[in-house]
Amino acid sequence: TQVNNNLAIIYFHKAENCFSTVKFRLGVSYRQGGDPQKSGEYFQQAADLGHVIAQFNCGNYYDRLGNSALCTKYYTLASKAGHGAASFNLGY
């Protein structure tokens, strides 16, 4: 529900300087809450900390924005870490 999503966002903000998983979950919460820009920001933070699913999600995010350089960067990171869908999206 929206209330639970809002509580999740508040909770995760308190720990946002922690681990990549927290930033990834914030990205998920913002995506579910309908804020793709904020979602993309947190996915990128998690991706830059090495979170593989966040790297894939960043690839998707930048693909939708039409930024092929960043799309390829994040799909490649995820692919090198063994993410099959990222490899598929790169054409491997």
C-alpha cells in the first residue's frame, strides 16, 4: 500500500548512507511510489557500490531515457557479474 511504501522510504532514508542493498531498496520503493527519477538516482548509487540488480535496473533506466552510453555501462557491469538478462540486452 502507499502508506507502507511511504514508511519504507522513511525507514530506508535513515540508513541511506549504509550499504548498497539499502540504496537498492530505496530505488525499488521510489519506483513503486511512482517517482522514476528518484528511483534511478538510488539505483545508480547502489549500482556504483556494486549491487548487480541495481546495475541492471540502471541499464533499464538509462535505456528508457535514451542514454545509450550509461545504459551500456550499467548493463556491462551487470553482465560481467553474471546477470543473464543484462547480457541478453547487450546482445551477448
